[in-house]
Amino acid sequence: MNPIPTFILAIVIGVVITAYIIWKLHKFRGTDIYQKSQGGIIKLLKWEEQMVLIFQTSVLGLFSKQKFRGNDTYHKSEEGIIKFLKWVERMALKFQTSVLGLFSNKKNRRIKPALFLEILLIGIWAFWIGREYLNFDPSIIPSGREFSSAIQTHHVWTRFQECGWCALWNGTVRGGYPAFADIHGSMLHPFVIFSTLLLGVVNGAKFALILSFWFAGIAQWWIARELKFSRIPRLWSSGMAVVGGHLAGRMELGIFGVVLSTAMASLVFGAILSVANGKGKRAVVLLGITTASALLAGQGYIQVGLIGSFPAILFLILNNKMRFNDLWKDYLAAFIIAGLLSAVFLIPFAHFSPDFVKYIDIEFKAAQPLKFIPLNYVIDSPEFYHNESLGKLPFPHLYTLFIGWIPILFAFYGLSNKALQKSIKWFISSSVLIILLFSSGDALKLISYIWEGAGGIRHPTQIAGLTIPLILGLSAAGLDKLLKRDWPKLDFRFSENDVPQIKTFPTQWIIIILLVFSLYQGYQFTKVWILTHEQNPEIYLVLEELQTDTLQWVEPPFGEHFYIEPAIRLGLKTSPGIMTYRWKDRNFPEAYLEASYSGQPEGTSEVLTNINTIVIYSRPDQEYAAVINETQKTPCQDQGLPVHKLQVRNNPRNPHIKPSTAR
């Protein structure tokens, strides 16, 4: 049994319990009990307070003792040690304001400890659901067939560590392409950047998946908070978002980018409601940041659904007289901010997209008919998703949406909640309808008559996952209304020491049974898809044979996604590799060495070796790159990064890798 998940979970639970106790005892800080006590958690509070005060006294005291601090020389100087002292002073004052504010008894604190506790509880639930991914052995990977190819673009940051700005050109596949113009990859999202730099590509991706579950829950919590619901609806709907089939089900194929982008796009809905509630510039900036985060999260499918739902904002910016209110300026400013923040992707993509082509399907054969998609919210049978009933293909990752009947019934009831403004109801309802029209392919078919490129969105049913946070928002509305109803009370009468006693039980707490059952249903469905497996040792045996002494294009067995990330990690240059698009009017570079288990590839002439059922073929005359004119072919004198030579020792799944120079 792997002890890491249990250890991390124990730490998180300990932090939450400690935070809760400190928050509860915080109210007694001004009482005699607090002042006189010298034991337990109160003593810990006093020690923490003393440490903060010592820091304040020692650091700020340095400045109070400076004789020149009150002189013009100090105030006017911007050079040397004085400039440094001023900077330290500003940092110390900010630290004083933020940290000592936690110990103050002011009632107007902007951040309540209870809200932090709620977010931590959502995090514990998310880490528990994704605990399989806490195994940080890089040979243990999520059990989705395309996981390895889905994270191949994350290696831009390993290349950045090796060669700096050369990482802007991804030269590892199909002759190379501009790294930041890749719409399929998630390499520019902050979660991917920091997790990759800290943990590596494979382990970083596993950790980023858990963060995605957590932030999907935070997004749902934010929606419920903006709708002004109480704690139980907030936490329950957040828990349901974490175990929704729209996240875990995508890992049936291992499509990392769809999970990340669904979670990030869910945050946008909370930000939209925050602006609608008139929360000013802070809300505008948050909407800009969350929208940029969604745009940088990769894949493209979810972004199409998110942008397609934006017309529903009209219900928030039009008043009863069908005139625009001032909120339209806030939304416009937010989307401008989003464009500026995501320009690192949008500009390269806009510049190079005319030079790329993608396979298209203007009939959208993978899309499920609109009339059947809502059934996926309540069907939890894995066998159902592996067959072709109700207009599906037998690929579960395209269609899983399960949240169960209880949230759906709550959502319908939530539409009658008068606490919800009509504009909010119309925004949520119309957004759900628009997203479903895109996911069924109906809206895309209309667009494809005008622009054939819409056919590149070949698997649109995944977009339906964006309806889950909106539906759960209505579910929270239904639950909030139920809890606030005037429920009958049960009186229990008994005698204690011959004295009659009456205990009253509020019957609305029976709803807790339904809430726990719905979370249990979601968990049971989710755990089917969140699995890991050990990489086949044969992968490294094949890649060892594909290594060359000079820069050359090579190809693992065609269509086998498991080889892609390890091949790039080892510095191999694969062609054609696995990508969803290609350069327009250009051929792939032919591979110098090619592995195959289905017969001899066209153009190969020699057999180098066999590894079980896989044969390594070669094209001896194939150059890495060459200039061809009418009379001759001139090979390029190639230069490149080192190829990481692989030595397979006693345990092939944990290969020892050492660098070797490539010419």
C-alpha cells in the first residue's frame, strides 16, 4: 500500500482541524479565560502572536533606530542600501497589516476563516477522490490510453530549463512547430507550468489533475456563494462538482486538457455572476483572470462551448426596458483583460493557424443527438457508455455527465426559488441550452455552412460537461429553498430523574440522507475512471533501440500513445508522432528508424532488431533534414540538444537515464 496519500491526507485533516479550533477560540481572545490560560491551543495562539510581534519589533525597530530615517537624505535617496531599506520597510508593513489582521477582533474583516475552512474541506474531498494520482512514481500513470500524448506539450518547460528561449520552437514532432501556437496543449496554464517545474511532466500532470478537481469544486462553491446560498448548499454542490462525470469520465481516455479546461471554465461562471452582483473592479479583474485561465487550459472543445454561451450574458446586461445597463462596460473590460493575459497564446495561434490544417467532420458523427444527452446526467452504468445505444459511439469519455436524479430534481425545484433573480435564471437556463446545442453538433452544423473549419470540432459532446456547474447552481437553489421551508418538528418526550424532558428534532435534516447518498453515487461512478497503471517495460526497450547517434526522426509503433511522452522525455524526435493537426501543404519527415508490429512500413528496407512482436525497421538514406534542388540533395549539418541515452537495467520500468552528446 502506498503510504503517501494517507500521509498527505492526515496532514491536510490536521491543518483543517487546527484551523477550525483556532477560529473557534479566536472569539475568546479578549476574555479573561484567554488571558489567564497557559495550556492547550490558547498557549499556541499566544506563542504565534508573540512571534509576529517580535518580528514586527525587530524588523521595524531597525528603521526607528536609524538616525537618518527622518532626514531628507533618507526620503529622497533612491540608491544603494537606503533603497533596499525602504523596500524591506514596505514589506514589513504589509506583513504586519496582513498577519496581525488575523489576530484582530474587528468584525469588518474581509476574509472570514469559515470560508477558508469550506475551501479546505472541498480540497480534502478532491484529494480523496483523486488519491490514486498521489503516487509520484513516474512509471505509474493514469489509465487513459491518450494520457501520454495529451501531456507531450508540457515538455516545453523541461526544454526551457535546458536551453531557455529555444523552447519556443517545439522541434520534437513532425518537423517542428511554434510551441505556443498549439491549441491542443495545456502547456501555458499556470497549473501546468508550476507543477511541471516542481514535479516533472508525469507527476506534475497527476498533481494538476487533482488541482482541477479541487478548483471545479471551488468554482461550484463560488457560484453558490454569488447566488447567496447558505453553507450546506455551497458545500454539497461543490462536492457534487468534484465527483461529476464531466471530469472523471474524461480520464477514460486520459484527455488531461479537457479535465483542466472544464474546471477552469467553471470558474468563469462564478466570475460572471460576481460582476452581475455589482462587485466592482475586483470582480471585473477576476472575470478577466478566470477567462484567460480557461483560454490557456487547452484542447479547444471547452473553449468553444464557453465562448458560445457568452451571448446569455445579455440577460444580465439588459434591463426590463430592453436597454443596456452599465454592466456591459464591466464585461467588456473583463474580456479585454482576458485577451491581454492570454495573448501569449492567442497571438501565435492567430498568426500561425492559417498554416495548419486539422481533420474535419462536418457531419459530427461523434455527437449524440440533443434529445438523448440529458439522459447521461442520470445513467451511471459503465456498460451503457461502452455501447452504441442512444446515438453514441462506444467511447465513454465523450458522453459521461452523471450527477444523478437528486441534483436534477433539486435543479428543477430551484427554478421556483424566488431568491434567484429572473435575470440569473434566464442566464443559467439559456447558457445550458446553448451549450447543449453546441455539444449535440446542431449549432456547429449551422456554423459549418458558413465556415467549414467548424468541422474541426469533431467530438463536440464533451462540451456538455460545461452544463454541470450551471445545473448544480440550480440544484443548490433548490436545496436552499428546501432547507428554509417551515418543516414540521418531531417532539421526543422522556423522563430523566422523574423530570419530564422534551427534545425537538427538525425534520428538514432528513435531507442530509439524500445529500450523502447523492455524493456516494457520484463517488461510485467516479472511481470507475480514476485509475492508474504501471507503464509497460517494453516501452523503454523499444525506445532504447530507436535512439540514434545523430539527430534523426524516429517513430514508435503508429497510434500507440503510451510511447509519446517517454520518447520526448528521452529527446527522441518522432514523426509523424501523434498530433491533431499538421502543417498545410507539407509532408511529414520520414522516420529514419520505425517500430511496427503490423508489418513492414512503406519505404523501409532493413530490419534492425526485434523486441517481442515489435520489429525495428530503417530507412538508411533518410536524412534528418536536407536541401533539395533539381540536381542534388544536400544534407543539413544539424545541431541539437543532447539525446538522453537510456540504459535498461534490472528494473526496466525505472530506467537510469544519462545524457549523451548528439551531433
